[in-house]
Amino acid sequence: MMAPRAFRVVSMVKETCDVFTVGLAQLDGERVFFLPGQFNMLYHFGFGEVPMSICGGGDVFFHTIRAVGPVTCAMRNWKVGDVVGVRGPFGTSWPLEVKGGSMVIVAGGLGLSPLKPALQALSVCRGEYDRIVLLFGVKTLDELFYRDDLKIWQDKGIEVVVSVDRPDGAWKGKVGLITDSIASYVTDSKNTRAFVCGPEMMMKKAAFELLKLGVLEDGIFLSMERNMKCAVGFCGHCQYGPYFLCKDGSIFSLKQLRPWLQIGEL
């Protein structure tokens, strides 16, 4: 797992002005496997390596990436046919094996990407849950991506709620922080589980709101990110309390993280 395998870029889709989704296939054509919530280390030869959540698989790995630093900005220039390096998959996964009750998925911005495989799995077995709600928040309408997927999930029985922090005149939906909407969609807290992914402050606020409503600590799961370098717990860059986020996570229950997450006193 320390040496990257060679993959070929087979698709590049522009999602927003700075977000793109890349499809990567093994050179030998072998299918890829991963669990929802896991990540890969993507290597751009000559630039460096970065951790990226896997947002889809099958014949290829799909990764949705925001161009924010030198490596990811260089990745935005990948072309179909380019050969790149991949290590992984790494990490833990969203606990989808427990069925029943209600599911609340809270995503902020690009945090929807690590949740996409979980939502696809939940949409297939929608009938095994009382209710599934996706609460998705973005800063502006221009940052709204996966629009086709949102429609598909909605058609399959998932309640999709989108909130825009700073809307323009064309937006007719919810306005404001998505965490402010949580209370409206948790009706049976003791039988509700929640998956949360987004900026850390947003996840802390979401966890705080869920706890206030009575959702149990071991029923709230968060995807944590830090500066991952090795992905196998050797380098220590991503240590968080007693955990290495790359190896012990990046999916954790709030019960595991509560002593270090500092979400405030209830």
C-alpha cells in the first residue's frame, strides 16, 4: 500500500468552477472495490500526493476534487488518457449494515462527495428504513453539484433538502445554514442515526444540534479529515487525540470523538 499503482484517467467532468470529478481505471482493466466512506491517495507525478474520498466505483474509481492547492490545481489539468498513481482504498466506512429507523444525512459543500456512495446504497434499500433525509448545504447556488444525483435520490424516496447560505434571486428553496434545518427533520431521535460530513465547524454544530434533539452519541457518525500523508498510521500527521484518522477513521462515531471534538456543553 506504500507504492502507487498505475491508473489511467478515463473521464473528467467539471462540476463547478473549481470542482471536478475524475474517473480512474486500472491499466489492466481489473474492477475496483471499496466501502462507502473510504478514500484513496492520488498521486500526480511531479507534483505530489493527496487523500481523496471515493465517490463511486465499479469499473473505475470516481473522485470529486476541489482545486485548492498546487497538487489539486495540477490535477484539474488531467486529460483522458493520462496515467496517474493511486494507493488504497484506505480507512473505515459508513456503518450501513444496521437497517431500520430513520437516517439523517448532513452534508456541507464538498462533504457530499464522501456521502455519495452511502446515499446510493441507502436509495437501493429505501424500504428498510422509516425515513431517509439528506440535508445538503452550500454557500452559493454556483457551488451546488451532483444535481442529477439529487434528483435520482429524491425519486427513490429520499427526502432531499438543499439550503443556500447566500442565494441569488433565482433560488426559491431554503436559505441559511443547513445545520439550522436539522431540528425540522428529526422526529424520532432515539431511532435516528446520522451521517455527517463537511467543514469541521459545521460538523461540530450538526453534532451539537443532533445531541440536543436526543440522538445518541453512538448513532452519530462523522467523516474527519486532517493532513494525511502516509495513509497507514506511520507518519503521525493526522493524529487526533488517540487516533490516526487515516488508519482508525476517517469515519468515527461521535462517542469516539466527543472528548476531543469540543462541541460545547449541553
